[in-house]
Amino acid sequence: MIPVTPQPEPVAFDTKVRRPGNDFLLHTSSHPNWKRKDFWVRALDDLYNLYGGVCAYCAQWIPEYVAGASVDHFKPKSKYQDLAYEWDNYRLASRRYNSRKGESEKVLDPFVVEPGWFILEMPSLLIKFNPVLAPALTTKIEDTINCLKLNDEISIRSRQRWVDDFKNRGYPFSHLENYAPFIAYEFNRQELNSVVSLTQVYYYPRH
């Protein structure tokens, strides 16, 4: 996970999402039935475009053509109904990581994450907390990693594909920067932003 800069609310958001959503909340019970009231879906195209199609949690590009993108309510709508139709509460997330997050409130907000909190171990591609951080913060980072399952086989395999594109298929480093910015950030930090340096790590792991 890397810092995500909040993007301004789209001009039409109030008309398309907030007003119909709040009107629904005004006339519903304390336990809303959200079925067919998912007006936040109308914000998905804007969310996708403004955040470059990159998932706020795995920091990888979400292919639009497989309908893999979704609107995540950072503060779960089941507990914070007043935020269900608020732009500032939305994060662009792949459906996989949105589902994994669920209603958990243990996941760090990408809007407040700072550079270097999460690090990428090489060559394992495991995501870990930066050991120089205070224990209270490292606990939150570990909770985020565990909740989102950022180090399960699927997640590691996904990161490996981006690395392979750069290392073996001749994709430029700018490709990583655009489509897998967390990996690109870590490669820059670890001075692995060339195929030569990266190959050395893969064949001669650091100890």
C-alpha cells in the first residue's frame, strides 16, 4: 500500500449520488435495505478515471474490461450510514480486496498512509512493515496486511506478474510506475529500477 492523494468530488456527484442516496436514507429505517439503492455505483467511472484505475489497497491497476473495479466504502456503510453516499468515503478497490476488507475497520486508510510505511521484501515479494516505525504503527500495518491478505499466494503471484513484465518482457520502468506503483516505489527505494540490478537480486538474494 502506498499513499493515495484524495481527488476532488466530481461536479455531477451531488446530483447523481448524494441527493438520491440521502433521500433514500431520509425515508428508510435504521437498518437500510441497500438493494437497488447502490447509487455509489454511479460514481465508479469517475473514481476509476481520477485514481488512474489503481486499487487503493493492492496498489495495482484494475483491468476495466473484466469489471474488476468497485467502490469501497472506507467507513462501512452498515455502521456509518451518513457516509454511504459521500465521495470522501469512497476508495477505488478491486473487487477481490474490497471483499477481503469487508466491514473491517482495521485497514489503514490509503489517504493517510505515508511513504515507506509498507516495504517490499525481495526476492520473496512479501509486503512487510518498515522496522524503523513505532510499534503502535507496525501493529496497524500488520493488521492491514493480514486483513487484506496481501501476502497470500494470489497476491504474491499478481505482484510477480508485474515484476516479470519488467524483468523478462522488456516493459519499461514507467510501465511499473503507472500500473504497479507500490512495486515501482520499492524498486526505486532499493535501487532495483534496472533489469540488471533486479536480476542480481533474483539470482543472488541479499542476506
